[in-house]
Amino acid sequence: MDRRQFLLAGSSLLAATPFAGVRAQAPIAARIGYIPIIGTAPIFVANGEGWLKQAGIEPAFTVFESGPNMIQALASGTIDLYVAGVAPLAVARSRGVDIRVVASTATGENVFVAAPALAKFFTAGTAAAAAFKAHKAATGKVARLATQPAGSVPNTVLQYWLWEVAKADKADVEIVPMGIDATQQAVLAGAVEGAIVREPALTIVQTRNPGIKLIAGGEELFPGQPGTVVAASGNFVTKNPDAVQKLVNGLVRAADLLAKSPDKAAPHVGAALGKGIVDPALIQKALVSPASKFEIDPRKIIAPARAMQAYQVKLGSLEKELPFDGLFETQFYERALKAAG
């Protein structure tokens, strides 16, 4: 190679290097669907602290009213990540949607509250079934209970509690499916007598109306109640395994921050869920509520999720139990745990 060829080759290399560097560092776009509940907090903390950006992820968030409503977006490929209840995902896989749970975010989130018109029948020593019956006897009307659509975690745990735990008479209650925001408003307006809520709705409704009573906690509704998860499309996982790993690493860090410094985490969560209209102090209170249990380890919810699916079959909201093969990819959490330790 003569001197002229050497200089040309060198200039070509110098010209190509910056372009290659930019291309290698281009952020990975991640379209993230979520439901507006405190259980999604870890992903917003990870984003707010800049950990997603450091991971090379550029998130775009879209809010949905329930997990089942998000499945269509997954199926059509309009979102890459799903942050909502675990229950609809096995159904989605059975319909050909390649979706994989890479982390849990919260457990035991769903609780049952009674509006004042029903709460007064839940006196000390009165069983839930007796309280519903007393309400009907006094008012001549069944107790209307709001929750998310059939197939969702809230709907399933409400029915489990009513029929298997409380042994309520089906003639005394009516289940009314509606979205998360509508449920909150219906309880506050007295349009329903009870509801399944999650944080921050629990703190919001009890702050605005102290007569709204917490009747049953998450473990009472469904033992080991699995809740919100982060799931990614198979395509996203296959193309971006390093980004998924860094995302899960960030979720582990976020859960630690939520446990140790909820005051620092609250602004990130409030910006996402409160949209500037919910008092930051209320968000902080919701983060330390008994209904807020942040858990990133997906291994802990596999057995409860199977039990929940079996109950959905019993309810008829699911035709048959579906295989969990390939649904949970726990290796990302296991690596994150080693890195954190």
C-alpha cells in the first residue's frame, strides 16, 4: 500500500468511526403499556431515576384501563412491554401472543372496600356473608360490587373471596365490571356499594370519604395473590436481551428505593400516576400502604398464578388450564439478584 492509499484508508476509517459509534449507542425504543396503579411504581421509579436511560432504553408510556384491554395492543404489536396483572397473559399465549414475564412488581395489591351504605353492616364479629344478607334485607337491593372485567386479577380475586372465603349468597351481590378510574368514582359517588381497589385508589377514596371501609386485604382475598408484572413481547426479548436485563436490574434497584426511601420515589410515581393533580403526600402515603407490597422476583408468583388460573377455569372465565411453559423467564431476575448482591 503506497502513502496515498494509506492516507485514504485512514481517512475512511476516521469518517466511519463516529457514525458506527452513534449507531451502536442509539437508544432502544420501548413502547410500554401500563395500568394506573401503585403496583406499577418500580418501572416509573427506574425511569425517573434515569436507570432506563442508562440502560439505553427510550420508553414511551401508554395507559390502559385493565390488563385484558391491553392484550389486543400486545397482539397487534403496538406495545413492547406490558405492566399489569399476570392473569390475562397465559390466555394471551394460548392465542398465539408471544409474551414473557420477566419480573413481578407487586403482590397482594387488590383489596375490598365497602361504601358507607354497605360498610355499616360490617360490624365487629359479623361475617361478610351475613353483612351482605343484612344489607339486602334492610334495603331490598343486592350489593353492587365494582371490579375490572372478567379474566382480570381483580375480578378473579373478588369472586374467590365472595364464593370460596366469605361464602356469600349469590342472591345478595351483583358484580359490576368497570375500569379502574370508573370504579374509584363509583365508590366515591355511592353508585356501587363495594369495590375491588388498588393503591392509590384506596388512599384516595378513604381520604375523601373516611366512611369507606377496608373490609378485606390482599391475602384475605386470595392467598399469595399475584399482582402486577412486567412482561415483554417475545420479539422484544429476542432482539434486546441486554436491554431487558438492564431493565430488570433497574426494577430491583427501584424496589430497594421504594422500601428505603419512599419519599424520594414518590415524585416519580406521582408524575406518572397523579399527572400533577394528586397530592404528592397522598402518593407517598399510598406507597407505604398495607396494600403496597413491591416484589420483583417472578419466581414467587408462579405457583399462585397457577392457582388463580385453575380458579378461572372453575369460574368459566377460562375454558381450560393453559400451560405456563415459556411464560416466565426468571433468568433476568436471577442475574439481577447476583449483580445487586
